[in-house]
Amino acid sequence: MDTDLENPGQRTQFKHPHLIEWAKAHRVELVTACLTIARGWVAEGRPEWTTTRLGGFEGWAKVMGGILDVARVPGFLGNVDELFEAAQDEGGDDLHAFFTGWWRTWHDKELKAKELVGMPETPGDDRGGERSHATRLGIILRQALGTVRTIEDGKGSVGNGTMVTVKLVHNASTRKWRLEKL
């Protein structure tokens, strides 16, 4: 949904100005409509949506896309690429700049979290000193383990460098991290 407003959350002209209260008052009609649409999908043999994949939500996408397709509601996941691109442009990927700097400096060298502290764009804060910051960075890296990013490798002039795809990996025995080129 696009409201064509800079601050859509401040909009005041709504068909149902108190949506939650309205939904509670019309719960029976809303649930009936949802079940009718889902029953139509079942009656059609539960066709699966196969057009757009959404990593980690494949099962959900197959069912919801199938239901919406049977109900003739177009556009399911039609803007997913634009959504992810906009999220990244708005800082949706806070680690992107960090991984870019890491790759440009050390490429695929194995490093401990404490060796990464102090790099520009290092996530986490330095409250409590370097050791505390390294601990928090280690937690952030564990959460990002296995993620894949396409970053500029820094060769050539700014904006014209080669793009490289890297994956964050961890060597548990040495407690070191590295970016693996894919």
C-alpha cells in the first residue's frame, strides 16, 4: 500500500479511524470472509504459489500465494525486490558497511572479534571498554553467521570497484571469524 504521503503514519483521513475497535466489532464478518477465501483455495485443490520465492518463508508463500491466486488478488510478493532494496537503502542492513570495510582491509583472513573492534562502522558500542565491545561484537557476529552480502571490494576508483559476494563464517575451535568469498 502506498499512501503517496511523506509521513503516512500521521494521516488522519481513514475509512475506519479506529481500526482495532472496528475489527473487534466486525470480527465475525472478517473471519467468515477469510475462511470463505481459504475454503475456495481448498476446493480448487490447494494450488501452490510458484511464482516468487521468499527465503525462509517458502511454505507460507506457497499457501498464501495460492489462496490469493484462487481469490484473483493480483500482485502477491510483486514488490519484494523493491522492498528489500529500499530497506537496504534506508540502513536496513547495518552490517553492510562493516563487512565492506572488513573485506577491504583483511579479505578472508581469520580474525577474533577483538581484532575487529575499532574498525570504522564496527557495530555495537564501546561502553565498558574494548573487551566489552568485543563481546558484544561477537554476539552480533553470531547472529549474522552464514549471512551473505555483495559488497564492493575497494579496487578501482570509488563506485567502480569490483563487486564480491562474501559469507560470514566462524571457526569455533580458534574462535575466529572470516569472510569467505563465494
